[in-house]
Amino acid sequence: MADTNKGANNGAEATADGTRAAAMHAMSEAQVRLRSGAGHVAERLPDAIAGAQVAARDTQKALDAMPDQALLVGAGFSVGLAVGLFFAGVNRLLVVLALAPAAAMAATLLGRPAAEAAAPESG
């Protein structure tokens, strides 16, 4: 009877070794794929950053060209949307994203010189 258990244990050990080898092979393949994917991301990252910088610069130029009233209306709409999303129970990330335009518009308004913010003199 001891011989039968020994044979069953050898079969179980062989199955365990096969499973272990398959898992090691799968992990090795996953590591290769991960390195390859990271390499592709690293190659494209400078272009993505440059594109984001250009978009931010263009957005700031457009905000600088807007009158104060348009900035106030846009900021108010953005804050109202964020408050509505918050009360509706939407994911907090979306609420923060809805506030991003208001922050940009408020920063533009606060960054303007006091002379520009004052009403123009009629002459």
C-alpha cells in the first residue's frame, strides 16, 4: 500500500512541477511584454509632453484674449456644473475635472493687472 501512495505522490509532484514551470514561463513572457510596452511609452512620452505644453499655451492665450465678463460667466458655469455633479453623487474625479476650467479662468482673472480690470475711461 505504501508503494501506491508513493506513486500518487510522484504524480502530484510531477503535476506541481509542470504547473510551476508553466507559471514561470508565463511570468517570463509577461515581463518581456511589459518591458516592450514600457519602451514604446518612453519613446512617445516626449511628444505627448510637448503636445500638452502647446495645448496649455494656446488655451492660456485664448483665456487672456477673453473679456472679464466672459471669464466670469465661464467660471460660474463650471462651478455650477461641478456643484450639480457633486449633489448628483457623481464620482469625485469628475467633479474635480469640472472645476478645472473655473480654476484656469479665475487664475487668468486674478493675474490681470489692476488697470486692465478697472472699467475703461471714457474720453
